[in-house]
Amino acid sequence: MIRRLPAVRRGPFLLGSPLSRMLDEVLHDFNRISFDASPSSGRTDVYEKDQHLVFETELPGVKKEEISIKVEDDQLTISGEVKRNEEIERESYFRVGRRYGKFQRCFPLPSDLIEKDRITARFENGILVVTAPMKESIVEKEKPIEIAVE
């Protein structure tokens, strides 16, 4: 049996409206085909390793001092800002292909399993790794089931 992470809480506006339901359906379809509709800053892998829930987030161009990590209401929030080099005049650019500005990513935490006071983070080579110790594994060990063929 696999236990799933809790669903992300939604904002109080547009709940139940036809537009909200339509957007939910569109985004659900993108998730189903593994399309990443999120901004380029903050692409994250979430996995379990050695009874820890690990969040590895790409943050290219972000300085350690510009990263904020908070745990609030059973939700991990990673935010920060990618700043543009102000020494180069805007008119001097031929093309701007990178994204600049503030970003924020939120992830639900299984409140009954995470030891919030022991969460740690490290940032190296543009990768932020947040590690949350768990009281027990989310993924239970698989047990093979034999199927009799008649």
C-alpha cells in the first residue's frame, strides 16, 4: 500500500467557479503527461531516501542569501529571487532568454510523518537540498502476491 502526500491547499478565491474547475482540468492533464508548466526557477525532484523526504531544487543564478525556506501549516515553501546583472544596460541586450525575478514553490508535507524540528538544508552548485526526517517510510515495502492460474 502506498501512502500519498496530502494535496496542496488552494487559495480562497475562485473555488468552485467554472473557470477554476477548467484550469484544474487543464493542469491535471499536463501533470498526467509529465509536462512541467512551472517556471524554470525551482524545478524540484521529491523522493524518499533512508527514511528522509528529500526535495532537490534547481536554483541557477540564485545566491544562498536570497533563498528562503519555511515550514508553515504542513507545507514547505522555498522562495527567492534571481537578479539580473544591473551593470549591463537593457538596450545592450540582443536577446533575454533567462528568467529573472521572484519565485516560490510550495510542497505539502505529511504532517503525521515529518519531524519538522529536524529539517535541514544545504545549497551547493545551484542545487538546494532540503531533507526532512520521517518517523516512518511513506512507501511500504512491496510484498509479492502470487496469482494462481486455473
